Amino acid sequence: MAQDRTITGTVTALDDKLPIPGVSVKVKGTTIGASTDANGKYSLSVPANATTLVISSLGFGTKEITIGSSTVINAVLSSDSQQLGEVVVTGALGIKRQAKEIGYSTTNVSAKDLTQTNVTNLANGLTAKAAGLQVSTVNNGIDPQVRITLRGARSINGNNNALIVLDGVPIPNGTLNSINPNDIEDVTILKGSSASALYGSEASNGALIITSKRGTTANKPIIKYGNSFQINKVSYFPDIQTKFGPYGGETVADGFRDPDTGFPLFTGYENQLYGPAYNGATYQLGAPIANGEKNMITYSPNEKSPIEAFFKTGFTEQNDLSYQSGDVDNNFYFSAQNIYTKGVIPDDLSKRTSLRVSGTKTSGIFKLDYSVGYTNGNTSTYGINYSTNATTQILYANLFQMPAFINIADLAEGDNSKFYNPNDYYSAYNVNPFWQIKNSRRENKSDTFLGNISLNVKPTKWFDATYRLSQNFGINTLKYTRKEVQFSAYAAGDPLGVSNIPSRYGASRKSPGFVQDYTQYGDGTTTYNPLNNQGSSRLQQDIFVKFNHTFFDDFKTDLLLGNTIWQTKVRIQNDQSANLLIPDFYNIGLISGAPTANQSEFFVRQIGFYASLNIGYKDIAFLQATARNDDDSRLSASKRSFFYPSLSGSFVFTNAFEALKGNKIISYGKLRAAISKVGQVSVPPYSINNVFSSTPGFPYGGLGGLSLGTTNNNPLLEPEFVNEKEIGIELGLLNNRINLNATYYKQNSKNQTLGVQTSASTGFNTATINAGEIENDGYEFELNGTVLPAGPNSVGLKLGGNFGIYDSEVKSLLPGSTQFQISSGTTTSVYAVVGQPFPSLLGTDYARDLQGRVIVDAGGTTAGYPQLGSGLTNFGRTTPKYVMGLNLSASYKFMTLSAVAEYKSGFVILNSVASTLDFGGISATSASADRQRFIYPNSVIQTSPGVYVPNTTVPVVDGNYGFWQSSNYGAAATPFVTSAAFWKIREIALNFNLTQFINKTKAIKGLNFALTGRNLFMFRPKDNPYTDPEYNLDTSNATGVTNANQTPPLRIFGANLQVTF
């Protein structure tokens, strides 16, 4: 009797020669089949009489292969344009639908595109890969913050961040960095509120739907190991001058200006660089040390500036291990990752270890799905120094005040250095940066847990029910310590009589040590944003049932009914003291006096009921209607319940008209439209009633004290509402070698939550009301094409791009008001202005004539200096109007080159770091006239009231310190506002699929090696010589401002090796 036999093989894509997971391999005419695993491999037991295998996958053409006598059958599939609408899209609640059914804009980013350059933060892997999505790294360092928005900003003071959803469950934004990117199967981007309405008020800004990996269905285990090593280097610094040395405005009487010429003389204790040009002479730097010894230097610049020499080459090493097993019904997945990062700033370190287990178990009508992830993180970064000036406490600002003749290696010994210890540091007004990085440390430890479990029961073909429970929380502990400095009597005596730092600590001659113990139970970070629940833990329960039925053979319907209950909680304990009982012993229990102690706790709960009805007619037309009602604890009982609906539909016209069926020019075509209304609660917890807080100075003995807040809270506050309309078209051309997705949307965000000034006689300074409206509209385009399909010549080329045009306008604000200062960030320069895009940058400009020329003083001690204008000037919008992403994939045989570029323009940035550079006298701008007198460009002088003539005869009185530090030049925002436009080469990866060279090795099933790079190049307008325009002070809505807290940007490059067993 004939026996069954086993056939194995690998299925790969014709275009890029890469394996295709999830391919269906069936024996023709039977139900016998299997699916390929993550490496495109399958194993199938076939009957002896089997003659043909049918191999199929969504997006690829079906292939039939004669079995014959072979036991190994490999297949190569080509892309199939006719199946473009069959691609599965993961939508709200993790429910999967075919692309043709979707009536709103979505974009899918695959695991391959997400991790091709070994990102350690999932968000960075999404950059420039979808129209409408903006991922901005707002600062630098070993644990940089990231801001994620979709289609701009809708709320003035509320939340504008996209909702993050993992496996169907929203997670706190702060936990995104704890997710191992290599655990992700794909990310679906739901760009508008129409797409994400079922998720409730949190999703009014769109959502990122992250689907994590599960086990294989191939009945064979798969083990993968990967190692990535990447080098981190500063890509560029601000333009600086290396021609002039220290001087800071001293006078002839001080002995530091030439009495005849008035030119500055070398001033060895200064922290500003407005002195004479370097001349090779020998000078005394700083004061003599206590024994009279002097630090003599050669007055010449080093080949490498001390700023550049201070930053080192950092690296990131990443080790990954994963295990997959399972079959069609049950599977298991395990992964482990370790990331070790050494920063470009000495002694900055980061360690992150992640573990994750997930699986699926099916038994009859029941299906159990679970996922548990744990991440432990440890970071060590520098704090502030003991300077009494807020600016020079910042490390980067400190470096900006260092002359070019300083050898940075001489400072590295810190406390043990002869001339650069706290008592003998050359600068009277600054601190050795190595003291700061060695003796002021912030040690963070975080433990983050992400878990969910769901049970699905499907007793019939037309009904199923799901119960899902998720718990996401983390604990972050911070130990911040700063070493005590006991100054010598000599140093505190101020030997040069210039009010040096040691002399400012009085009779004690001591900069006290400091200890802070901070613990936050929330999402594993030390941030808390009550408007988007960032920083909070999250417990959520979902129950939903789904009914489906086909009527009259042509109408396919499904109805979903559900309930969600979620609650967030954060608890913060902060204790600190600058009165250590024992020097260098950092224990809050061993201090003198009472510590500064704070404790806070915030709790939010929301209950939502929702429904979704989907109707499909044949494969031609589809309609989806949703409705949701939320009850939110942040609002008063009479206002906390709010309802919002959405309606979307699609029409696949290539399926509707016979003339278009099988058309090779227009092979796929879909029109879509959506309309929605979604509410958003922009009220922090406990903000509808007036509250009391501890009074400074209390408790006084046994007496406590409470003070009423200065804001008159409003119990009648309501949610903000976003009304959105969207239309779009999707086309597959030339057998889907070209795919186009175009969208137009319009959003009106009403009922803004704003603070209004009130009379002091009311007992309050402000009150909170609902007022104001912002309108957003935009166009989004995504175009992808296969220029050269990978064929017999093994050459393939794919090009793609996305482009967005984004406009906004503040339609109204508070009654009688035309501008509103955004209060959610640390800057005071960003506003909402009626009739203007949101947000806008406002600041002081110079006085100008009717032609826009700068008015300067005609004579006197300020001759040639610009005059200040009155009021505030609108310098422009601070979010980009134009955003473009470009991607390329070129393959030849076993090699694939991938690249991603991004362009942003149409907005401005206030480079406050430029003001810091000018203060230090190190900016190239401050030396642009060689510190000589000059006529201010495009200036005018007033010859009679209202009459201005071009200035050709009045130079500035002093082209050195006087102009750059003592005039109105730096009092205006004008010289520091530049275009924020840029081009960035975001990613480059050269991958070598070496599997074909190790086919004879049974133990190793796959081998890949890649060279990778991120942010390798950036191109900016010449008017921005300062820093990365993508940076911002924080992740708030007040975008468009940087300062010296943002260290210089990095260029990252390295290699990756992945082995599959």
C-alpha cells in the first residue's frame, strides 16, 4: 500500500528574493495544507496520489507546481496586482479587515522596514515611512524623548499625541521605549479620528496599531540570534569662532582694556570670549593657586576645539534571541534582548534588558491568546553643577564658554587636577565640566510590565465573543546626587577680586551636597502628563461580541457590540535635601533639618460602550458606521457622558465595472470617504473643583497650613470635540507596479479648554473655560512603484515616497482675545493666534520702517545699534507645512540596498541656544565682522519724524562686546529665529542574504549580514548654523524652541548579524 511522504521547501518573493512567511501550501483538491514559517519554509505530509501543490499568499500570484517524485519543492512568487484590495489591515480593537473594506486612510509598516537599521526605539523605525505621521526626536542623549503626532495639532493646551495600541490594547505612551522592535510583526497607522473612533476619546489624534509576533505555524521550532553593534558620533556642532579668547566687558580701570585704543586685553579668569585675537603669546590663566604657582598657557587655538574634544565616540551593542514554535492552532513565542549604550558624553550609560512571552492556544470553540513583556532599564546621566548661575549649570552651555586654547585632557582629572579643581579652576564664573559629569549624577532604574490575555469563543460561524484583560505598569526610581564642595579659604577669599564662584558661598565656604530620591509608580518613566495619561499605569478590560451574516448572497454584514473600562493611576514620592549630615553619604534619612517632601497620586477612570456595523455589497461597496459613548471621571457628573459617531465607506470601482476588470493599466481602484466626531477630555484629574495645597513654611511646629489654589476651576467643563471629514482614492496601476494613495481631510476642533485671566479681587488669577476652535486641513499622498521587478537578471528596484501638505488656522479663542499663550510647555514664546496657523512663534522684533528695514540709533553711545520694536511680532508657524519621505530598495542577487530620506519645510524655529553662544562669545556670528565696527545690514536712520534713509555712514559704536552683549541685538528674538527646514538621510542599510552559501549546513537555516546607518547626513538652510531643527525643549504643544539643554545630534552607523537555526 502506498505511503504518505513529506515534502519540504522554501517560498521566496521574486522581487527581493526574501522568504515569505504565512504562505498557504495545499495539496490541490484536498484540505491538506500547511503555512510557511517566518523564514518562508514549510513541511507537508502528502498522500501518494497527490499530483499538484497550490501555493498562494495575499499580494502574490497563486502558483501550481507538479509534485512528481521530488521531496523538496521550492517556489518563487511574484506580486499580484489583482489582490491589492485583499491585503489584511489591522484596525481598531485588533480586528483585521481587508483593505478594500476600509473607508479611511491607513498605512502599514512591516517588520522589515521597521528594523532595517536596528533601531532601539520603535518610534524611530517609523520615521518618514507614512504620510501624516511625524516622529520627532526632541533631544539627544542615551535615552532621548520622542514626540509622535498624526496630521498636526488639534488641541491648544490638550493632548495632540497619537494613541499607542499594542495587540489591540492602548498602552501608556511612556512604555513605547520598553518594547523590543524586533518583537513587532507590523505597525498599522490609523491617521484620523475616523479610523480610530472605536478606541474612544484617547484616539482623537489617530493611533499606531502595533501587532507583536507570535509563534510559527510550521510545526518546527525556529531560533534566531542577532547581534548589532553601532557607533554613535556627534554629526555636527554649532558654527563657532576659534580666533578670539577671554574677555567679558571689563573696563580700562579694571586693567583689561587698552587705555589708548580701548581694545580688550587678555582676561584670564573670564568665561566670555570677546578678547584679543590669538597671537601665540604666553599668558597667565586664572588666578595663581594658593602656593603662588601660576598656570601659564600659549595663547593659540588647538587644532580641535575643546567642545568637539569633550564629546567621545559612543556605541550601542544589541543582542537578540528569539524562539518560535507551533502549528496552525497553537503557537509559542519567546524573545530576549539586551541593549548596552555608552553615550558620547563621558560616563553616560544605558542598559536595557527585555523579555517577552506570547502564545495562542486553541481548543474547540475556544481560543486563548496571551502576551507578557518585562523590561528592566538602567541609565546613568549627568546633572547640574555647583555654579550659582542657571545657564552655566547646564553642561553644554558650560562648554560654550571655553576658549580654544584649552586642552580638554588637562581638565579630565577634575578634583585631582592642579589647575582645574574647584578651588583653582581658571574661570571665576564657571565649573570644570568633568567635575559635573563625575560628581553630579542621575541614576535611573525602571521596571516595566506589559501584559494582556484574551479569550475568544466562537460557537457558530456567525457569532463570536472576546474578553480581554490587560495590565500595563512600571516603577521608576531616581537617585540624584551632587557632591559637596568645601572651598579653601584662599579660593573663597576671591584672590582676583572678581566675585568668583567660591566667594559666593559665604562664611561656610561650602557648596552643599544634594540628594534626591524619586519614585514613580506609573508606566516606568519619570514624566507625568495628565492630559494623555503619559506616566500612568493602565488597567483595562474589554468585552465585545461580533455577529456576521450574509443576506441575499450579496450583502455581507457584521455587527460588533462592546464595552471598555480602563483606569490609569500614578503615584509619585519625591524627597530631597541639600543638608547632608555626612559629606558624600547620600541618605535622605541622614540629613540635618527636614527634607523637602512631596507626594501625589492621580487616578482616572473611563467607561465606554460602542458599536460598529459593517455592510459589504459583493466586492464592490462597503459601509461602516460606529457609535461610542464615554463616561469620564475627570468631568463632573452632569458633563462626563458624551457620545460620538462615525461613518465611512469605500467603493472599489475596478470590481464594479466590467470594462475595468482585468485591466492592466488600472488594475485596482478604490474611492473612500469618512466623517466622524470624536471627543477628547483636556482636563487634568481633580481640576473641576477648587483645591487646597500645602502652604510654604508649614507645618510650623505642630501647626499645619493649606492654601487655596490660584485657578478658579470650572465644574461645567466639557470635552473638546474633533469633527473630521476625509476623502481619498487608492489606485493600482500597471498590474500594481505603481500604487497611489491620495487623501484630503479637514478637521475642526471645537470647545478648546483654555485658561482666562481674572480680576485679583475674585481671589483667583485665572479661570478655566471652554472656548476656541482650530481648523486643520491637508493633502496626503503615498506613491510606491516597482521600477524593475527582480527577474532572471536578479536586479530589482523599488521606489516610494509620501508627501503631505498641512494647513491650520485658529478660528477663534477666548471672547475678545486674538492670541493665547500656550502654557503646557517650558517656553513662553509659542502662541495660538486667531487667523494664523497653530502654533505660532511670537517674540520681540527690531523697530522697522515701512519697508521692513531695521531702524538704528543715529548717534550717541548707542550709535548704529538696532532699536527694539513695540509689542510682539509673529515670526511664523512652528510645525512643518510640507513633509516628504522617500524610500529606495535596490537588489542584486543576494544584496539589497535600502535608504530612507525625509524633508520638512514651511516652518520656523527659535534657536535660544544661539543666545547662549553669543553670551559666551563663541558663536561664529559674533565674529563675523572680525570684532570690528560695522554698519548693521539693511538698516536705516531717522532724519526727521517718520523719515528714514538708508544707513551708509553710522557704524556700530563697538563691534565687539558692546554690540553683541550690551546692545538691543540679543534682546530681540529676530537674530535667533531661522528656517526649520531640513533634509535628512534617515536610514541606509546594505543587507547581504548569505543563506545560499550555507545551504549544506543543516544546523543553520538562515544567515544575514547588514551594514547600517541612521541620520548620516542632514542639510539645512544657511541661516541655521546652530542645531537640529527637529529638536524642542520638551514634548509639549509649545514646539519650535531649543536651548542649550539639547546636546548636539548624532550620526549612527554599524553592522548587524542575524543567524536562524
